[in-house]
Amino acid sequence: MNWELVTPFVGYLIVLMIIGTLALGKTKTYGMFFIAGRKLHILATALSAQATDMSAWLTIGLPGQAFLNGIGTIWVGIGCSLGTLLNWSGLAQRLRIYTGKLGSFTIPDFLESRYKDDTRILRLVSSILILVFMTAFIGAVAKGGAKAVEAATGIDFFWALVVTYLIILFYTFAGGFWAVAWTDVFQAILMIIILVVMPIVGIFALRDMGGIFHAINQLDPSMLDPVGGLSGVAALSFVLGYFAWIVGYPGQPHIVTRFMAVEDPRKLRRPGSIIGMLWVLIALWGAVALGIVGAAYFHGGLADPEMVTPELAKALLPLPLAGCVIAAIMAAMMSTVDSQLLVATSAMVQDILVKLIKPTIKQENLLKIARIGTIVIAAISFYAGMSGSKFVYWAVSFAWGCSAATFGPLLLISVWWKKATKAGAIAGLIIGAIGDISFEYMGIKPLGAPAYFTWFFITAAIIIAVSLLTKPPEKVDREFEEIFRFEPIAESESKIQKIKARAKTEFDVVESFYIKA
Amino acid sequence: MAALLWAFIIVPFVGILALTLVFAFWDKITGKEYVITDEILKHEVAPEEILGRKETSGGEK
């Protein structure tokens, strides 16, 4: 183990623990624990949404793909950034407004309230999907990050995993959503610095971009072709395979929950979308550049292409700075795992235990139960990750795609189309999940695009078709129209000022009442 | 060749950024925004937070 490499990593973990300790004092209610009391700062919302989205895939997987496939990997960047834009423009603001009005904490909460589903099927199916997929995902993502740390620093894999789990558990247990969001901010900043600095250092080391293109051309000219030297259907499959990511984003519960927590929905449009999209564009293009620079630097000669980031850091940077790069790899992993841990806990505690099994739980016990739930999910996911079970393997393989193919179209339609009905939502969720999993299991990829890309559209079609055959309750129709009304900006701004002033006054009245008492 | 490569790298980046800015300022472009009610903005205030302030303020007085 090299201490010069490990010390910055330890420093990074200490910062996370400090944020967790600070969050302990802030998280005093159940609502604070799961949704930051719906008063999360827009900077934390925007950066947390993006850091949560990008797991260690951003710092390990994507540079590894660019190392192997070259410039065509930009299609991943295009697909992912357009998918992120779809989230910001199509879902963020309307989901926050709708869930704020309905008082929903979680996605299953929202679906049940939105569709006035007294059968509880929507809550049950959606919470089981979230619980199973997210719990399995946590173990796999954490394992991937710990393996990278072991390969780069020599820290034993098992202990890297245990320490990482304990730190994540500490700050999530203590501070819930608030801690997860603000640690994500720190992690997002660390990741973006590394993804900007590393390619620049690499370009200077290889003199200029012309030198890099020349080296890549000598290595494999197809790496400089936007479609990887392919043509016809093969080229289309190449592009679609990468571009398909675009539809994946609105369906990820651990990402979209961030939007539900922001204090003012108007800020999601501006500055939220600008902060989030700038971060994503710079991070994705930086990760691709890093892989290409690595291919030129190592002449394609790395035993494991996914180790291009740590290996390039060790080759080009002083060891303590290379240690910061390794901390950034862990940051990418941890910022995803903590959010998945929280969303899986909310599915277990809020959606299944409190709402379905035992609604009589006392208010004062809810926070304690939520915290215990965090430990339970962390323990299960750790065991699942280490067990190497086939079920866990499949759950991880299907998690992202199945969420994309089911929750994605369902959430978009739920916030945009008032005629969507409970029957349509249930049919879409169940048939979409079964269909996507079947396609994934059988390896069916129409036109080379992943199964979830096809099933995103089939699920949307099912929801629309069944909704057209059924009728939404009049109440849903009226509620929808009342929630999504527009008004001139000047009027809206003066009203918000009044609301804020009134809220302050009411708070002061309550506070003074307690003081006098 | 190099010019085409640069175009493939830069054009999508700038294009997506431009799309983002159009969305971000869409309310200014149309002059309309969603109606935000106090029910939507309602934050959860922890009773402990108020009680905590009471104790602190009481001590200071």
C-alpha cells in the first residue's frame, strides 16, 4: 500500500464524515430524512442529481470505452447529456410542483396519489421494483469502486469496501437526504476538477491535440471515425447503442427524487438546469477526452482499459495528486450508492412498511425506523454484492434498463397528460417491466439498440392505449388543470414575495407563541 | 480530417448547451411561468427546531 496515494483518499473520507456530522443536527424529522424537508438549495439539487446519475462509470467505464473505441464514444456523451436535458426540461419542474401539491415523499407515493389508486397496486409494484433493483445495484456499484481502489492503491478490496460502506452508512444514517445531497456536491466538485485537469495535463504531456490524433491514427484509424469505421446497419447500431441512453434518465428514481426536494420549483428551470447541464457536458466530454489521451499516451497498451484513469494519473501527476484522482473515482461511486441506499430505504420504510403494512406507527418513531431501515438495506446490499448470486447478477443487469423502460415513460406521461389513468399506469408498469426483463434476458436488441430503448416506447404506447380505453376520475382531471396553470412572470414574482413574507410571519407567530409559553 | 473531428467534438457540446439555455430562459421568452401556490412551496418545519430556538432564545433573555 502506497501512503502517498492513500492519504488524499483518507482526507476525502474525513470531509464526508464532517458533512455527515453537521447533517445530524439538521435532520430531525422523517420528512427531512427522506426529502430534506422539501427545502434543498438549488446548487445541492442540481449537482446532487448529476453526481448521483454518474457512478464510477463516469471515471472508470467511460474513459475505458473511449480508450478502446476512440472518438465515436462522443455518442455516449450526446445521448447522456440529451437524456439529462430531457430530465430537466420534461420532468424536473412539473414533478416538483405535482409532488409538492400532493405532499408525496417518494415516487410510489406520487403515483398512488396522482392516480388516486385505492387498489395499492401501483405503490406495491413500483416500490418492489425500486427496492429489489436499487438494493442489488448498491452492492455491485460499491464493489466496482472498491476493486478500482484496490488495483490503484493496493488497499485490500474487502477492507476498501467495508470502510466505504461504513462511511456512507454513517452520513446517510445521520443526515438522510440533506447529508447525501451535500456530500454529493463535494463529490461532484472533486469529479469535475479531475475530469478537466487530467485531459489537459495529458494533452501537455503529448505536446498538443495534433500529436494525440496522430498517435491514435497510428494505433487504429477507426478510432478517429465517429462511427468506429463501420457503415450501413452496423454504423446505425453503433450510434443507437450509445445514443439510446437518452431515454434512460427520467426513469431513475434515485435521480428524479432530487427534483422533488428543491425548495422552489422555479429555480429548477434557472439556474438549476444550467448548473446541472454544464456539469454534465464538461464531465462527459472530459471523460471521453481522458480515455482518448490515455490511448495515445499508452499506445493502447493497458491490460485493463478501465484502469486508464488511475494509470494515467500515476504516470503524469505527483503521487498525492494521483491520490486525489483515486478519491474522485470513489466519489463517483459513493455519490450514486448513497442516493440508491436512501431511495431503497424509502421504498422499504415509507412505501411498504408505513403505507402498506403498518399505517398505525407512531409519528415519533418514524425517524428511528427510517434510520434502522438504512442499516438493514446497507447490510442486505453488502451481502448481495459479496455473495456473487445469480439473482443479484441479473437484478443488477436489469436495474437501469428496467427503471428506464417503466418509470421513465410513466413519470413523463403522469406529469404531462391529464387523461392518463390508473389502469394505463398499472398496465404500463407491469407489462413494461416483464417485457424489458424478457428482452434483456433473451438478449433481444432491435437494430442494435438496448432493450430498454425499445421498451420505453412500447410502455408509453401501452399507457396511452389503455388510458384512452378507460376514464380518469373527474377529480384527477380537475386537480391536474388546477396545478399546471400559467401566469405572467411579473404577477408570479410578486406573489412569491408575498408567500415568502407570509410564511415568515406565520413562522414568527408560532415561534413567539412557543417563546411566551 | 482534423477539422471534421473538431466539429464532431465541439458542435454537439455547443448545440446541447444552446438547447439548455433556450429551456432555461423559456419563461422569459414566453413571458409566462407556472402558478406556484403556498401549498406547493410548503416546507416542513420541525417542531424540534422551534422548541430548540425557544430554549436558546429563552436562555439569552
